[in-house]
Amino acid sequence: MANMLKIKLVKSTIASKPNHRKNVEALGLRKIGQVVEKEDNPQMRGMIRKVEHLLEVEEI
């Protein structure tokens, strides 16, 4: 099984750039406090890096 990442939205996307909002939504996050688990791969890491100021990420 591949490594997984637990991604939690901790800040609002209201004042964010439109591209950042779309990126957060593409990660599957809609509400503050929502957590999703995604596979750890370069594509996910790149998406997370763009909006890391809005997220908490934990390796599981």
C-alpha cells in the first residue's frame, strides 16, 4: 500500500485567489475542519504546496 496523506482545511478560502480556491476544492475540501486522505504522490504534493498556508498535512 502506498503512503497516504491526511489533509485538513484549517483556514477559509474566502480571501484566497481563485486558483487557490479551485485547488482546495480539487483536493476534495469544502468546509473548514474537513479532513480527506489522499495518496502521497508528486501531483498531490504539488497541489498541497500551492495552498499549504490553508492546510494541515500529516503523513499516515
